[in-house]
Amino acid sequence: MNDLPRHTELDIAAIRAQFPILAQKIRGKDLVFLDSAASAQKPRAVIDAMVGAMETQYANIHRGLHWMSERTTDAYEATRDSAARLLNAADRHEIVFVRNTTEAINLVAHSYGRGILKPGQAVVISAMEHHSNIVPWQMLRDAHGTELRIAPITDAGELDIPAYEALFADGKVGLVAITHMSNVLGSYTPAERIVQIAHANGAKILLDGSQAIVHRRIDVQALDADFYVFTGHKLYGPTGIGVLYGKRELLEAMPPWMGGGDMISSVSYERSTWAQVPHKFEAGTPAILEGIGLNAAIQWIEAIGYDAIAAHEAALTDHGLARLSAIEGLTVIGRAQDRGGVISFTLDRAHAHDIATLLDRAGIAVRAGHHCAEPLMRRLGLESTARASFGIYTTPAEIDVLADTLLKVREFFQ
Amino acid sequence: MFEDVRDLYNATIIERGRRPRHMRRLDDFDVTAKGDNPMCGDRVQVWVKYAADSTIAATGFDARGCEISKAAADLMVEAVAGHTAEDTKRLFAAFLTLAQTGQCPDCAEALAPMQPLAAVHEYPSRVKCATLPWHALLAALDDKGNASSE
């Protein structure tokens, strides 16, 4: 794929035409969907792949000896190749399918955490994590006696690198689990650097790519990430399917997490033996249709190319920051230098929920609340923010509609 | 613009959300409880002082949240004044019906202060904002300490 010529500019009208839902009217108004960071809309290619599988080649996988099962197995397993290519993983066996990012992190916390980490070792997370990258480590701490350390962020919303590095001083850190891009602030973390620091101190590292992989090309080998996790539904794919990338030697050393069919080599009442990776971690019938849909999403992303996606979203983010910052009484939360298409804000005269309700009446979908990041909200001294997040189908004109409508929201609450 | 939201964001709700009349901590109280909406981050605490006859003599609250939750808390204080805990539970059941359906066939006159919130049923994601202070109040009356509107 890397040798194919890439578009440098997106034909947004053509892209939008591939998303049937964008033709919907909300209370008679054009839908302005600015909540892609929560879950992205689905292109025709994904919809057709899932419907097509149900209509023409569906059966359970990995066990059938008949035509339908073999074809479905091939289609599902092709997703593993696509995911490996998307991440530039060295080996397709390093791709474990899970339900979502949350499950991927829980898998690592349970298996690597209890199986490899020793009580008394520490896990480092950052002060801008989603609850999904906080709670599993708290549960590990309480069950296994590991310590949980929090790498602070600066007031600009960037990881405080010297403070992060200082957390390793006593040599107890065994694992780092940090977001690659904040779902609240839009900040990227300097992944190469934080991986280097972790490795230099003998720790492994998991990067939560839920947000980052939507906007940027990820190369797990260049990053030297030990684990990289993402979810399908934010990447224009279906819900119920996500990916845990893990270095093969780590996955092989880790004990299975859930037991059941598909993850075994043999079973007797005395003992069972485990399948090879990645199947060791894939107990039970998986999300077959969703896996097939994810393959369509990955191929769709690859056809457009990350260069074009990143350029489009950088322009949108610049435009969004300029338009929103110009609104009197509006405060953009987080001012990271390296940031993606997520803008959280507060408005002096209106609570985030009231903003969201009024915007909704104008056909504009935003998120409001604590964004599943309560500790970050406390760090910022906030209860909630409104958040506009951009996708590949977002247009500058939609951001103008948001900004113009926010001016009227402010008038409404004066 | 936004004329269609005036059913919910009416003059009473805006005024009570902006300048609540009863948003204060009671120093002299019998029971208190916190209410928390974990999905959106709204928080409220309610303090109650009973009269000698076990009716509610005074209610105070502190709220961090949207206009709807603050206005609902402020109006609730007036609705429950003078009622027993049992009466208050019946009032909440009636208010819940009003908030969820917009109709309240057996609404007592006592619930009249809550009528400005009747349109919240048109905004399903906001019903929990309007009911959060009531959940906190009932937790206080049951001496439970905490409540959630989820």
C-alpha cells in the first residue's frame, strides 16, 4: 500500500457521499455531526461488507468443514492481515481481536498485569487518561498489589516529560499505559519519546491509540511499542471489534485471560493446553461480522491515505480553534502544540449540557460532560466541557455553523 | 433562533437556574445526602431540617450542574416544604411521571411548583438532570447518604 500514490487533497463532497447517514435531517436541519471522537459514522463500504457477508457467506469460523465456514473464516482472518498492515506490525500473530479498547486494556491488565508484573512493581498512567485506561490498573493494584503512578500534565495539556521520567527513578515501574491522543484535549503525547524513556528504565509500554489512529499513521515497529490498542467504531468501522497489538514474545509469555472454545489446543478434565497466539486470547465465537466490517474500514482508510486525512484534519482544527477562540466568553481547554481534531471548550454563560441541548436543536451533535475522564476534569478545575470533534467528513462550513450557533447560544443565556 | 426550546428553557427555568432562591447549605439540619450523575458529572447535595411534627421545615441545596438541574432543585425545595417524608416520596413519583411523559393525571396541587419542567420529557437525555435533586432528597430522607440519577 505504501507505494501507491496518495491523494494530497480530499474530495470532501465525494467522501461525504459515501456516508448515507450524513444525508439525514435533524428536526428539519442538516445534520452537523461533531461527535466523531465518541464514535464515527460508517461509510457505505463498511455497511455493504457487513450486509454482504450476512447475505452471501456467513457461518461460524475456525471450526466448520464446509464452504460457508471456510469463506467466512478467510474473510475474518483477512482483517488480521489488514490490521497488521495498518499498524505495520511485523507479524499477523501479534494482532488479537477484542471487543473494543476497554477490553484490550483489561486483557493486558489481567494477563500481563497478574501474570508477569510482580506485586510491588508500579504501573504508570498519565493525568489525561480515559476511564478505560485508569480503572483496569486500579483493579490490578487492588487485586495484585501493584502501585499506580500518575504522570502529570502541564497547564497547556501536554504530558510533563521531566515529571514522567522522574517516576522511574526507583526502578519499580514495570509497565506504562498512556494515551497516544487525549479524547478531551486533543493533545498527542510524544509517543517515541515516552516509549524510549520507558524502555531505558526497563519498563514495557502500552499506547492507547483509540483517538490517534483515526488521524495519524501508526507504525508500531518504528514506535517500538510493546502494546498498541484501538477500537473499530471510532475508525469508521463497526462497534464490538477492536485490536490489541502486542509483541509476539510478550503475548506468548502471557497467560490466557478468558477460557473457552477457540483458545485451546486440547481439553481434558485433568488439564487443557492453550492455542498459539493470538487465538490463546480469543475465547468463544468472535464478532465475525464486525471483524469483516473492520477490514472494510481499514481498506477504506488506506485508500484515502493518512497524509490526506492528517492534512484535512489539521486544517479543520486550525479553523475550529480560530473560529471558537474568537467567541467572547468561550475558553478552549488545552493548548497543546501537537494536537488533533478534538476541541473542548467552556462558555461563560452556559453549562455544557445546556450548550449541547441548544446545539442539538440546531442539528449540531457535540458531546458534553466529563468525557469519561473525571480525574482530568478535576486537574483542569472543571466539572464538564462541551466537545466538538472532527472526522474525515467534517467540513469548514460545519465548523462555521457551530461557531455562528454558539454566538446565538451565548445570546440566549445572557 | 432557539424559540423552540422555550418550552423547557422558559422564563422560570432560566431565572431559577441563574439565580436560585434556595441554594444554600443548612447549618442546622437533620439529614443530608449527595446526588451524583456519573454519566454527565452533575452533582448536588441536599440538607433537610424537620419540624417537630416530622414535616420538612427547611431544605437547602448546593448544585454543580446545568440550568435544568439547578432550577429543578430550587423548585423542589418549594414543592416539598411542609410535607412528610412519605408525602415527598409520592410527590417524587408524580414528578417522575410528569418529567417522563409531560402528563401528570394525579398531580397534587403540591406539585404545581414543578410544572415549569413539564417539557423536559421532550428532551429524554435531560430528564436525569431534572430528577437528580429529587434522588438526592429521597436518599437524605432515607438517610442513605448518596444517590444517583443513573
